[in-house]
Amino acid sequence: MKHHVSWRFLLRHPAHFLAFGLGSGLSPFAPGTAGSLLAIPLYLLLAWAVPMPWLLGVVAVAFLAGIWFCDVAGKSLGVADHGGIVWDEIVAMWLILAFTPMTLWWYGAAFALFRLFDIWKPFPIGYFDRHTHGGFGVMLDDLLAAIYAMGIIHLSLLLI
């Protein structure tokens, strides 16, 4: 059974609130983009508060917890990968930003590359998006898109 997604739904369970990116997934236009944008200031707060080796641990825990958040929200909605579930975008952006030079230009490039690969879903991202289900499937395709984006960023850094 599908539920209407509203603030009421988000506040009914902490997993809903987190899976919907603190509400950014309620954006009527491009919720994945809204979640990806929210990830940037959240990452800057994390990077300020947590030293780098621990920051990667926080990202890993956020990924693992996201499997549960996204699974709970998807089951509650009756749609495993509802467009408003954006925790996967947030965590993927955190991973990319952890390996991206902290400048406006590079963060913009990281954002654009991640959105490109998340939407385009080149092989094997699209394959895993179609064949891996539940919370893990929701998180996995964005992790792969993050790896593609990080690869392009690092190749660019080598060429500069």
C-alpha cells in the first residue's frame, strides 16, 4: 500500500526522516538533486567536527545505517526506491567530498559528476539498480555513481 509522503509521514519514524534527507526528499522538483545539495553543508559540518580518518568511519556507518533507513521507508511506502528517499545521495556525496579538494569549483564538479552518473547510470550502475533490491539496492547504485565521480575527479587532478 502506498502512503502519501508528507512531513507527517517523515515524522512518524526516525528512519523515514533520515531516508528522506531531513525533509529534502520532499522537494517537488528533483528530490535527488535537493538531497545532493543538502549533503554539501552537512559534509562541511562533519568535516569541521570530525578528523579525517574518523570521518570516513562516519560515512561508512551512515552507509550501513542507510541500508536500514531506506529499507524501512521503502517498505512503509510500498516502493523500494521511492524518488524522495535521498539518504543514498547524501552519503554518496559525503564520500565524494571526502576525496575532493575543498574549493567551490571542485565541489561544484563533484556535485555535477555525481548527479550525471546517478541519473545516467552507466554500466554496471544501471544493472545493480535494476537487480539489487531493498535498502542495500537503494544505497549501492549511488555508491557506484560516487566511485565513478571520484574516478573522474582524481583523473582530472592527475592531469592538471
